[in-house]
Amino acid sequence: MSDPPSLAEVVIEFLAQQPGQAFTPRQIAEGVSARLDGRHVGVGAVITTCLHLAAQGRLVQASPAPKTFAHPVRAEDPSGQQ
């Protein structure tokens, strides 16, 4: 039996499916909870996770008030590679 994904992994996956679109922690918590077969994810846990991921450069804090986070959109270089 494999371990369930970490909250950070699930948050990144959720936001990566909508690159560049900003979400509030509540929206992220609701979206993530819907993917976890009935497990509830709290807003506080999402805020902490998103702030940590933003500090690592893995997410972008799009707005400080209200807090919103997004998966970074990477521009393609002229060769067509990302």
C-alpha cells in the first residue's frame, strides 16, 4: 500500500492544473478536499503550506490581501522549450 500524497504535493497538483490562476486558501482547501475521497483539509493548513511553497519558489503569492496563490506560469523560450 502506497503512502498518500503530502498536502504540499496535492496543493501543487491542484494549482498546476490552472497555471497562473490565483486562488484563495479557502478555494484551494475546497478543491483539494474534493480530490481526497472525503478527507477534509483545513484552511489554516493550506495557508501554512502555500506560504512555505511560495518561500521555496514553487508557488507564487499573487496577492497579500486577500491572500491568493497561483502556480507559476513559465514562459517558453524561443527554441520552444520550457
